[in-house]
Amino acid sequence: MMARAKTKKDLKSLDKPALEEFLMRNEGIPSFRAGQLLHWMYKKNVASIEEITEFSKNLRESLSQKAFISTLKVKETLSSTDGTQKYLFELEDGNFVESVLIPSDEDQEADEKAQTKTSRLTLCISSQVGCTVGCRFCLTGRLGFIRDLEAWEIVEQVLSVQRLIAPRQITNIVFMGMGEPLNNLENVAVALERLTEFAHFSKRRITLSTAGIVPSIMELPGKAPMVNLAVSLNAATDETRSLIMPINRRYGISSLMQALRQFPLARRGRITFEYVLLGGINDSVADARRLVKLLHGIPSKVNLIPFNRHEGTDFRTPPVQSVLAFQKTLTDSGCTAIIRKSKGADILAACGQLKAKYEPKK
Ligand code: SF4
């Protein structure tokens, strides 16, 4: 793949004007062909130029001499007994990232009074190799930071998994895998544009999850309007949050909340707050009350995620009674709070656990 990349153009690295220019210069063909090519690459999801049967054989052969369609190599796939699947991708430079496919058949948010059952197939994707943020409960954070993913590497996680699971369809995409997407905002914004404009994913079904990079949250509406935002909050006081998430020392809770209060939401849109419950750290009823106060006035829902204890951490799984009491405190105060079961525990589907088996290449 490396040799090919050096001599030929990766068509997935080009935006529409660049693709039009490339096709005109190299093949002398009109600009509408670029639209066809984008449709075949992103919507029909072909993995090679040879598969684009709308193009003549001559054109396919000629184009294949000068260009290729990049794909990611699947190094390993793991399936959980609960239906979760984890994909480890090997990148061209020998690094690895992972995506997790999570099926769910749940009330379309038990909170919404809508009792319709929907089947979701959510793909959790990565935006960086490693991460600089260093959340203490996360194995990716411990790996350190290697590099940002290119836009095509982000998009290709979705397209590769879609090819593997067809005819099933990915219904939702969440940027909750390895990396902090708002620390790679330029490439993430390009990836979002391609996923929505060319692969036709609805923005309403895409969620960016951030540890709370305040300046980028403020930039986000201009760069990727109307995608959903999730914030990994995990504590309602600076003291506890800084202990769990060192990034809080840089962007404290009050500046984070101020940015979120100004964040433009779609009609009936809400900000999702992720709250990993760590036994004895942030799972008391007093913590829940503080959280209620903090979220007052923000259209929101809270995902409560009981910590899944893994090797190499001192954090504890919270007792079931604490989790239920925490949720009750929130719901009694009018907050929407859903307990999210950890999926794929038997295949180490939590952030960074599979990749931790492989040495990162600096
Ligand atoms: S939880 Fe997310 S932001 Fe925090 S260290 Fe892990 S990958 Fe980075």
C-alpha cells in the first residue's frame, strides 16, 4: 500500500473541486464524472476503481494507472456475546486504531416518552492514534499521543465496517473511540462533510464526544454545524473532575458550562453528558445533586456509565445501589438520566483496550 501511495493519487484524499481538476487534467473528462466517482466511492462504497462499472473499461484502466481508492486494512475483528463487534485497523504507517460496532434495540430513548422500538447500529470511531487528554480511567489516554488521523482514515473506518456488515446498515456514528475529536478538528470537520455530503449520513445521527476542549467547542458550530455534541463530564466539581480528567485544570467546569450554554442546538436538540460512575469517587447522591444544579437550564440528557474495572487501574466499579440512587436523584429532579450498560466487556471493547495489545509506532 505504501509503494502505491507514493506513485499514485489517493482519490479519497481529494475534495470535489480537486477531484474535478484531477480528472480533467489526467483523463480530459468533464466535471460531472467527479460527482459519479464520489457517489461510487462514498455511497456505493466500492473499494477499487475496477468496481466502478458506470465508467468504461478504458477509463477504469487508465485511471487505475494514476490513482487508487484508499482502504484500511482490518488487522483483527472480535465479536462479543452481546453482539458488539470490535475492529482493529492497521494504518499505512503501522499504527493501529479501532472502531466498535454496537447494536442496540431499545426504546428510542426511554426518556422521550416515545415508546417506539428502534434498532440501532452505532459505530464508535477513532479520531487520533492515542490521545493527549489523559483521562485517568481510559487506557488510550495512557498510551500517549502518536498522531492525528487524516480525514480519509476517519471516514474509511465507517466505510470499511459498512462493507463488512452489508446488507446491515450503520445507523449512527459516534466519535467516542480513540482520541479527542476536537483536538483534530480540521480533519474531523472534513470527514464529517464527506460522511454527510457524499455518504449521505444524517448529521442528526452523528455525535462528537469531547472531554471539554472549550475553544474548539466554540469553533465547532462554524466548522461542523448541527452535529450532536456529547461532553464527557464525569464530575460536578473542579476538584473531582481535575482528579479524573487533568484537562479540567486547563478548561474548568465554569468555562465549559458557559461555552455549552452558548452552543447552538437543533430544534428539540440536547447536549449529552457522559458520566462514568467511579465507585467512591463521583457516585454519591451529593454528587448527583451537584450535577442537577450544574445542568440547570441546559437542554440535556445524562448517560450514566458504571465503570468497568480493567487491569492497571485503581478505580472501582460502583455498587448497583449507588448507580440506581444516582439515577433516581437526577430523574426526581427532572433530568433525563439513562444507565448505559457496558457493551462488549468480553472483547475489551472499552476505549483503547484492544489497541493496548499492540505497540504504538512513534
Ligand atoms: S476518554 Fe477520550 S479524551 Fe479521555 S483520554 Fe480517553 S480517548 Fe482521550
